[in-house]
Amino acid sequence: MQLERYGQVGRNASLVDRTPRTLVAELDEHVDAELVEQAIATERECCPYFALSWDRDRRRLTVSVSQTEHEPALDAIAFALDDAGMRPAEVGMIVAHGSGTRESDASEAAAIRRVFGPSIPPVTAFKWAFGHPLAASGILDSVLALVALDHGVVPGVPTLRELDPDLGDLPLSAQPQLPRSNVALVLNRGFGGSSTALVYRAAASEAS
């Protein structure tokens, strides 16, 4: 139903302006204003990190990321969840990029806190085990995340002794934890400020 609603809202829309953080579209003159407002209400509930405004008289819809700090990690998480049609509460575990550099780890943790608020799922990272494989990092993290979900566990970080205060109350542990669902959010960052976020859902286990 929601996809059908979006299709009706976006039909014959024209792009007015677009930046890395904002999109402005002019909707068709025959668009149902109430339908637009229903879609906006749903998005606000599902994705609070997006700011949406609707100029009914000009038929202009503006969508932007509501937080300017800790980009582009925040943007990557926000858009990945929105693309998957998921709320933050549906994520069962997070595989952080976790490069081990204080500035990178702190900004990544801040982006996670911004999206998930006080209800952050268990967090882990894998670079403690094999270092930083650069371009292969995302592939390895994705495979390990799916294996972890298949086993119903969030692996611990055995080398962790004390959490950096800059990471806040991030639920990262040296011991294994239980995921709160079968969905994993995998984060990766690259040189030049690039960031990616991928959402995976483990396949349901077949009854033996």
C-alpha cells in the first residue's frame, strides 16, 4: 500500500533542485494533497532523521537529512534504512567500520547514536582480527555479518579492554552478544570521506 502511495505521489513529478543533502521536487498539479501528507507522516515516523516539508500551494516537496554533523556516515545509515523500508528498531546488530582511529571511530559512533537514539542494537567490528583489508573490507564484513546472523550471535571484540569515552555508551563488548533480530547493518568508510551502509536480513532457517 505504501509503495502504491509513493507511486501516485511521485507520478509526473519534476526535479527542481538537488544537492548531496537535499532534494526538491515539484509534484503533478493533479496530485492528491492528502495522499502526499499521508506519505510524509509515514516517512516521519519511519525515518526521523529525514526532514520533510510540503508546500501545498506550490506543490513542492523538500526532503533533506536533518542532521549536519557526522556526515557522511549518518547519511549512509539513513539512506540505507530508508531504501530497505526499515525502522532503526528493526536492526538486530551493527557491524561498525571500526578502523581503530579515534576520530573515525568517534564520528561513526556519533552517527549511530544519532540514528538509533537510546536503543542501539549490539555493535561489533572485525578489524581487530585481520587488520584493515582496504577495498575488501566491505565484502569481508558483509560475509561475517551474515555468518553471525546465521549462528544467532554478535561476535565480541576479544582485544577490547576499555571503551573510549568518545564512543559514549555504544553496546560494544569483548564477549559475544545476542542480536535483537535477524537484520544486520554493515558500515564501511573510505578515503576522501566516502561511507557506505548495507542492510542484510538473514534467511529464515528451514525446519529439519
